[in-house]
Amino acid sequence: KRDVYILGIETSCDETAASIVKNGNEIISNVVASQIESQKRFGGVVPEIASRHHVEEITLVIEKALDDAGLAPSQLNAVAVTEGPGLVGALLIGINAAKAFAFANALPIIGVHHIAGHIYANQLVQPMEFPLLALIVSGGHTEMVIMREHGSFELIGETRDDAAGEAYDKVARVLGLPYPGGPHVDKLALASESAVEFPRAWLEADSYDFSFSGLKSSVINYKHNLEQRGGILDAEAVAAGFQQSVVEVLTVKAVRAAKEYDVKQVIAAGGVSANRGLRNSLESTFAKEHIPFSVPPIALCTDNAAMIAAAGTQMYLSNVRGDLSMNGRPGMQL
Ligand code: KG4
Ligand code: ZN
């Protein structure tokens, strides 16, 4: 059988990324131009600025992905690009670059859902076994999805308010940490010897939904009350308490879902799955339950294009094709 080489392109938020993946599971090149330094000044992603960065970087990033791989466009089978969800202006830069590249090189174009990409990042580490539970935790998403076969996604729970990463970023801001706050809160939490007790949002007993805005408010209130009393904030203990609450809820609900759906494998995906507290908790808990668990290396948890190429390869093999009328879909459903 001939090898399949897919060029992946990702520009849905603040990383301009291109990657070439062989047979859906082997990274040949992986280029990510991050805008974090620039977004830091504004404490978050400003859509218009993100788009401008993408315009500046996209051609260079695609060229570098081809150069690093030592491949000519004619050796590729298709171009896979994030079609949604995300910032519409940002998505369009990647989609238009993908269309131009596909048209110029007579290649098919495939539109990939960003979250499918995060899930398929795991395919770069080990093959998927179905049925599978995916816990997706990122800046924009907190979802649990059951997959019974490639390309099929059944949403069983999601956040009712803030995404986990969003809560991390907001709490980081309250603690005076730079954007994006997740990794900073993670570091403080792991360094702490004590933890402030914050509530857990379990919701209804049988629910797989999540809620993180109440927890975020608890942190804000805690800081406010402490300051009113003239107390000094122990940022490490607050970070540790916040992280314990997030990690415990995510772990307990994931284990309950894995058992109820009798899955063969659990995977974690998305930026927050880079969190060391969460990785440790999921790894040790699923080991105790004898349920196989995997999470990609940290660089493949946050936004990248290898994951888009990996998901795109599966779609390519299933004969899914887009065309040059592709548009950015900010609210795209999985
Ligand atoms: O998947 P991602 O790169 O972009 C989205 O699709 O949203 O996720 C970014 C999110 C940010 O909220 C960031 O703070 C969070 O992932 N994040 C973390 C860690 N690393 C990144 N959150 C907690 N702990 C981390 N180590
Ligand atoms: Zn993402």
C-alpha cells in the first residue's frame, strides 16, 4: 500500500501552524508560530491582532513544514485545514492558504473540526481502540465524547459555562499571572504544600456536564474577602485549591463515564490536558481501574497542525473531501 502524506494547517486561534503527517500517525514536520508574546500585552487573544499575525506567518510556516519534511507539494495526497470552530477571521487565513495551496498543486482539500484534531493527536502516539472516551479540555471547550468508530463523535457532556482552560486563564489573571495562565497556575499548584478549599461543581448526580464559573467566582470572592481583612494572599495555596477542584471533578466524571460506556480506552486532549496535576490524576486513577489511558505529549496537547493532519488523514482514507467553496465555521458542530 502507498504511504499517505497530508499537509495540516491550523489557524483557529493564536497559533499559526503547519505540519506534514505520514499515514496519520507519524509526524514528518511540525511547525508552530506562537503569538503568545504578542497576546500577553493584552492579557488575551485579540481577534483582529490574531488575524494579522496569521497573515504574516502562514506562508512561511507552510514553506517551513515542506522544507523540514524535504517533500515537494506533488508528493502530498491532500491538504487538511481547520474549518471550525474558532475565530472566524483567524480560520479564514488558514482556509484561504489551504485553498490556494490545494488549487495550485491540484490537491484535494479537507475541512477538519478543531476538536476532532485534538482527539486525533492521540493517534500520533498510539492507535485508537473503540469504543473510546475522549475528555477534551481546552481554552474554548470542555467536553466528553464517546467514539464507537473513526469519525463518529457522541457528545455525552459539556461545560454549561466556562471552559476549563478559560477558568484557568481567569483565575491566573486574578492571581496576577501572565496570559495564558494555565501553565503558571499549574506550576504554582504543584509547588504548594497547602491548598485552599474550594467547592466542586458536581451538578445532577447522573450528569456528565461541567461548570467552572462558580469555582472561578469562589476564587475571586476568597481573594476579595481576604483583602478586606487585610490578609496576604497565598497564591500557591489558591492555585493548588483551584486545581484540585478542577482535577477532581474532571477525573471523577471521566471514570464514571468510562465505566458506564464500558470503553476500551480513555484519551485526554486539548490545552488543559498539558496540566501536570490533571495528567497525574487521570493516569493514576485509570491505572487503578485497569482502563487504558493515554494523553499526547505536552507539545501535541496545545494547538498544532499535526493533530489536524492526523484527523485529516482519517477523513482522507474515508473519502471525505471538501472543495474551494469552504468557509470558516466559527460555530461548527463536532
Ligand atoms: O487547546 P488550546 O491550545 O487552545 C484551544 O483550543 O483553546 O488550549 C489553550 C488553553 C489555555 O486556556 C491554557 O491556559 C490552557 O490550555 N493550558 C493549561 C496548561 N497548558 C495550557 N491549563 C492548565 N495547565 C496547563 N499546564
Ligand atoms: Zn485547541
